[in-house]
Amino acid sequence: MSKKKTIEILEASAREATLLTESPISQWALTLKRFRGRRSGMIGLGIVMFLVLTAIFAPLISPYPPNEVLIGKEDVSPREKPCVHVLGCDAENPQHILGTDANVRDEFSRIVFGSRVSLTLGFFTVTIALLTGSFLGAVAGYIGGWLDNIIMRIMDVVLGFPSLLLAIAIVSVLGPGLRNALIAIAIVAIPSYARIMRAQVLSIKETDYVAASIALGATPRQILLRRVVPNALTPLVVLATLGVATAILEAAGLSFLGLGAQPPLAEWGSMLANERNNVFTSPHLVFFPGLAIMITVLGFNLMGDGLRDALDPSLNK
């Protein structure tokens, strides 16, 4: 090996070391600073944090258990004076912030507990899709050849179907239920993460610091796990944030069709389905669950847009 070639390899190794020790910290600090400058992203983050805290402290916020039938109470509309459990209530004369549903259950309590179901489903779905899709995309992009062709053609077949229609078909085969809905939505979302990860890997594996690692004797597994994948995660973080909103919306759609959450579980989509016949007589029973879905999707979309803008160098010159 010539002296010039040796010097080039050492310089590449030095750049790699600098990237691994300094760049991640400064890059994430810069990204956080940019994100804080995005008003829409901060609004979205505030909405998401509010929803997460609501889900965590649902038993303290709700005046009733979500499935408790209030014997002796008829279907009522929202009352003017709210009664929050943490503030104290008169047990003999309780009041309903958002009224009661057709089964005489407190609507406010069910919406609060519904945030637990929707957020849990959204986070778990995206986690499964992200891990599986990233693995398939990384393997396909780094190894290439016939394995790349097989994996990506399967992803193309899945992408050829409308997402909600394919999720309905999968749940119809597996059977209705929240767990099967989670599996179906995750399967539908996998190709998006796989294609983005593959594109990132194809670009990153040609960089100088990867070539330096190869020259220094790193194994393909070490290069993929320590060099390629960590530097390919940026666009996947943005997609995952937006994917939570999509997963919640699709889960609500499946529950509305009777294929997702099953009674008496408090889930916003199933609440809409159960009360759709009362839209003219008791519109609040449909309006408030729909509003909860809208606010949740809006919050994650705003936060995802803020992250995208903060991570996009072309928008921060």
C-alpha cells in the first residue's frame, strides 16, 4: 500500500472518529434548537404531551370508571358545571361534563380512558413497523443482490394495496380485536420504513467513513450496526412521528367498522360506531370522540412537521 493511500485512510479514520464523538451531540443540540424555533412543532409537542399526561393520569382525571353503568341516570347532555374527580365531587349528586352515552356511561371518562388505548396502539404499532421495516431495509440495501430484490418486491406488493383496505383484509383473516388490528396496521406500515431505510443505506454505505471502516478490518455486521444504521435514522424519526397519527386514525377506522376494539373497551373509534345512530338526537356523543381523534392526529402531524423542518438542512441555511 502506497504512503499516499495510507494517509488518505488515516484521514478518513480521523473524520470518522470526529463524526462519532462530536457530530451526534452537536447535531442533536442544533436540531433541538431549530425545533424550538418552529412554532407549529412546539404546539404539536404541547398537544402530544397533554395527551400523554391525560393517558397516564386517567384514573385521577375521570370522575367514573369508563365502563361503569350509572344506574338511575338517563342519557343526558353535557352539563354547564363540570365535576372533576381530583377536585372533589358530591357522590350523591354527580355531574357529567360531556353527558352520558346510550348505555348510561360517563362520556368524559370514556374519552379520557380512550386516550390510553389510542396512544398505546399508535406507539406499539409504529415501534413494530419501525423495527421490522428498518431491519428489512438495512439488510436489503447493504447486502443487495437477489435478497434485495426479494425483499423489495414483497414491499412493493404490500404497497400496491390501499392501506386501510389491506388492514381490513388482514383483520378479517385474523379475527376482530384490538391486538389483531395492531398487527394489521403494523404490517401495512412496514414497507414505508423499509424503503426509506434502504435508500439511506444505499447512500451511506458509499461514504468515506464506511470505506475507512472496511479498510480497518471491520466486519459487515459491525459496519451496518455501528456506522450505517445510526446515520440513517434521521428521516425514520420524522416518519415514525407522523406514523403514530396515521396508526391512530386507521385504528379508529377499524374500530368504527367493528374490526378493532370490541365493547365495552373505551376507544374513540368504537365510541363513534356505537353512537352513530344518535348523531341527530345526541350529537355530543359523536362530536367529542371525533374531536379527540382530530386533536390527536393534529398534534402528531404538527410535531412531525416541526421535526422534519428542524432536520432538513435545506430549510435551515
